[in-house]
Amino acid sequence: MTRVVHLTHSRDLRTGGVIEAVLRLDESLRAKGISSAISDDPQSLGEDATHFIVHGLWQWPGLRAWKRFKTTSCPYIVFPHGMMDPWFKKTFPLKHLKKQAYWLWRQGRIMRHAHAVCFTTEEERRLARETFWPSRYREVVSGLGVGSPPGDEKGQKADFIGAFPELSDRRILLYLGRMHPKKGLDMLLRSFLGEERKDEALVLAGPVEKTDPFTRKLLRSTQGREKEVVWAGMLEGDLKWGALRAADALVLPSHQENYGMVVAEALSVGTPVLLTDKVNLWREVKQARVGLVAKDDQAGIDGLVSDWRAGRHNEVAKAEACKRCFEENLHIASCADRVIELLDESSQTRGGKRA
């Protein structure tokens, strides 16, 4: 029997998309009859595991899976989850040099011995080739995604508006994610606050760490404009789904975004998306006509907000098209099927170590 253990550095939901991806893939594999478990403990890998799925780079998961492979031939696959994006190389050059050294010493071998290195989009695969040298590993575009939206639509929307009654009868532009400099929220706030409209609200939903300098800067920029910008905090369960269903559009103004799980979640409930071309799903969004895409600079974000205010996103993205794009391209079941194929392949070749 196939027994998969996902290895991840952290299960903290506040850390963003990696753990969300791990949870959704684990859930989908189990739904398809695969024995799947998650470990964030380097001392508890699971002695009966037949395969490992390594999530992320640079931390202990890849090292432990590689060492197990070297001694037992237990195969593993790796999901970099955007950690090979050249944005980090350009933005943090000193950190990149340290990572390049580690790549030459160990990470490169971890990648080379993996049965496959799984990229969630073609864009991620393409960008990864520009980052570390040498890049010798087996590339696979596996996709990613989320499951079908849970719960009752009317009930979830009612719960969300009940928690934030000031949003009743207002057009909502929703951001859902971490408050991090790479997310472009400073640009978004400048664009949104440049014009005051009483029937609109920007909802910022995500963990608010008031000791963080960047978050404090964002909070200061919204002082006196609390009716226009609602800091919702971290939303989970029905409140999160209610926010996605109540929103007129989801906005993700990022400078770098490997996949954007929240994009798939928004489309699954028929909500169009406003993205930069640094969100690696932008090609899929543009091709399916389920949102608007712009450059990740101030002019680009100004254009997205202006187009949203003019309702141009609704001219392009219909709810039916959003849901169809999700079902055809962004449902986690498709990724799980591809991963199962890779697991079966690796079982057939087990014992043969990659050079």
C-alpha cells in the first residue's frame, strides 16, 4: 500500500500558502484512497512511509528525505512552492549568495535525486531555471489548487456581513493574505485611497502583527479612513468563504506570488480576480477571461483599481466562467491525480538512484 508522508517546516496557517497547499493535497490524496499524513517534526518521519513529498526548500524536510533515500531508496518528490523564483535573487542578493552556496553543497543534490520536482504552473517552472546553478533535476508541472467550496453560500455571506455590518450594501474589494512587502499592499492602499467613495470598501483580511514595521506603516496610512479600509484580521472557515462570496472582486497586487491559493478559492465561488503579472497564475486567468492583469507597479495597480471602480472586471469575467476555470484548471483533484502517477512511477523504479 502506498503510504505518503508530507514533510513541511511549519503547520502554522499564518505563514501563508505552503501549509494551505499541503493540507489540500493531503486531503485530496486521502479522498482518492492514498494513505497520506503530514509531519512538521524532523524526528517523526514515519518509519512505514513508502514515499515522501517534500514541501519547500532550504529547511530540514528535503535533507531528511534525501538521507532516507540514500539509505533505503525510499523515493520522494519536491514541491519548491515558489522558493526558486528569481524575485528573491533580485530583492535579497546576499541571501541568494548563501542559498547558491548551499545549492552547490547540498540542495542541488536533493533536487537531482528527487523522482520529480513539481512546479505548480508553467510560469513557475520557467522562472525557476533563472535562479540557481546548476539546475539538473526532472521538471514536472503538476498544478495545484483547492477543493470545491464548502458550506452554504447565503449562510456564509450572512455570517460575514454579520461580523462586519459596516460592509452591508457596499461594493467590496477583497485582499486575503499576509501583510508582507512582496504583496504590494502599499501600492494598493495608495490607489484605493486616492479617491473617496462611500459605497466602496477595501477589506484587508490576514494576520495583523502590530509589531511588524511594514504592517505599522500600512496601518498609519489608513488612519482616518477606517470606513473605507476595513482591517478584518485573519479569516477562517465560514467567515473566509463568506468574504470571498461577498466580494465584488479579489485583488492580489503582488510583486511575487508562486501560485495564489486564494485566486483558486475566489474563482471557485465565481468571484473575479485582479492580479499583477507576477502572480504565476496570471496567464491562466487572462486566457480564461476570469479577471484583469496589470504590471506590478503603481501605474498598474492604479489601473486595476480604476478598472474595478468602472466595473470593467464584470465585463470580462462572468461568474460562470470563473467557476468553469476553477473546475477545469485549478481543482486540487487534478494535481492529486498527477502526484499519484508520479508516486506509482517512483514505486516501479525504486532501487534505482538518480545520478
